[in-house]
Amino acid sequence: MNRLETDRLSLKYSDRIIIQHLNIAFEAGAVYSIIGPNGCGKSTLLKALARQLKPAAGQVLLDGKAMSSLSGKQVARQLSYMAQTQEQIEVTVKELVGYGRTPHQPYWNRVSAKDREIADWALEATGLTTYGDRLLHTLSGGERQRAWIAMALAQQPELLLLDEPTTYLDIAHQLEILELVRELNQQFKMTVIMVLHDMNHASVYSDYILAMRSGEIEGFGSPTEVLTPDLLGRVFGVKAHIEAAPEHGKPICRITGLIQK
């Protein structure tokens, strides 16, 4: 079943068309990574999928229904979006995670016992149970990312959209976040669509990769199908050597140089 899909989707900023007539479908229960050079439309597409950006033409469908026909709460009960950068707000981790329950609360925002139970579950799922009373700004970068993911989990979404969740993190914290994402997918059958810069991370932690260049799809399929020397040359302008990692068989890319134009 396709959870999210686009129908001749066109997106623009001001008068500049970024993506035009894009058709793509994301099935339930899989992890997808979107890769491509800066400015190719990765984050723009993710924002449109999360209903953070209004299409210039075409539409995004959620379970076959035009997302534009659904209320904000209807979308937020099924889909959670974490932007590339988050606001610096003076709250505790527990308060932040509690915000994730807003789509499920009545208009007077009364916090129920169920809300508190689910917020506690989100903290436990992200390994932050003992951090509940800590102020957000006192956490390390990796801990803050986990706190924002915990807030997203408190929405109890079936789809989780992440825009470069490992940006600005050191390698250990990058892997920590990606391991968490994979665990959420496997344990809760959550569909995940994320924008990543590191193609090897995309290979190891994704079921499917969408490669973009200049607002168009250059490749879409399994890591083995997408991560080829030819495609990486066309998308990134680099020479690449590809080999299968012995521990999991996923392709690993080693960049050997630039393609001379």
C-alpha cells in the first residue's frame, strides 16, 4: 500500500520552479533516503510531503486522499515531520515531548493520563527517560536530536519524515540517531522518509534510495540499484568505486575523484 505519493507535483519558491511534474510513491513500512547535491530539491520535496509547502501544481496523496483536503490535525495524527534545524526554546525535555500530543488533544488542550503515558513511552523509546527534567539546551547535540524525535513519536505517527537528522553531529551521534530510526521502523513498522547527505549511511540504513538532481529523479530503488558509479557520476559529478560491505552486503561508496567537465 502506498502511504504517500505525488501526482504531477510541482513546487516553487517565489517564481523559481524547483520541482516539476514529479510522480513518486512511498510504500508502507519501509525506510527511504533522499540523496542528491545541495539545491537539488531534496528538502523542498520533503516539506511538500509533510504539507509544510503548498504545491504550485499537482498534489500529495496520503493513503489515496489529497492531503490538501485533510485538516491539519488529521495529517498530524498520521505524519510527523522534523525539520533540519529546530527552534531554541527554553523547555524541559518532558515538556517538549508533551507538545507532540497536541494533535490528539481537544481544543482546550487538556492533558490526559493517556497523553502522559504516551509521552513517557516516547521518552523510553528514545532512551531519554532519565532526561525528562533536563532543559533542552543543556543536552548534547545527539541528545537534543533524540528529544525532537521523541516529540515526533509522541504524535504516534505512522509516517516519520526527517530532514537531515544527522546534520552537525559527530560520527558517533550520527550512527546513534540512524540506529534509533532503524529500530523505530523495525519495532513499530513506521514508514520513514529522510534526507541524508552521506550516501553510505543512506545505503546501510535504508530499504530504498531516491537520488535527485536539479529537481528530477535520477534513480529510485534499492541501494544496490541506485548506488552505481554511473549514477553517482551523473548526480554528484564524482568518480566512485562501489563494493559490498562483508558484514551486511550493502554497497559502500568510495569517492576517488571528480569527473572533469
